[in-house]
Amino acid sequence: MMAGDTLVPSRWRSLFFSVTPTEAKTRVLLYLLLTIAPFAAVSPILGPLIDKSANGRRILVAFSAVPGPALLGQ
């Protein structure tokens, strides 16, 4: 038994570490593709628009703050 085994309870090991390394690579690649691809597609368009606008950053921050409370029902 290794020292690291005592730090990870058996439930965590069965939930999170039961994936084979090859399956984990494909899951990580899919996760990165789904999370980074939208930003890579939209940023060349939104970046210059935000920079040209006088209050672009302020509007963007206000716009991004609205969905959180709206989704939580507050």
C-alpha cells in the first residue's frame, strides 16, 4: 500500500479513479474541445467589438452578471 492510498477514500477511488488512462485521455480531450472551442470561435469577433466600444468592458461585465442570479431564481 502506498502513502497516497490512505489519502483517497475508497468511495472517491471508485467514483473518480476507476477510468482507464486511454478513456481518460479521450474524456479530457472532449472536455477541452467543448469548453475552449466556443471561446476560440467567438473571441476574434467579440474582442475587437469590445475594444472599439467606449464602455465595452463595463457592458460585458454587466451582461455576464445577469445569467447567474436569473438561473438561481433570485
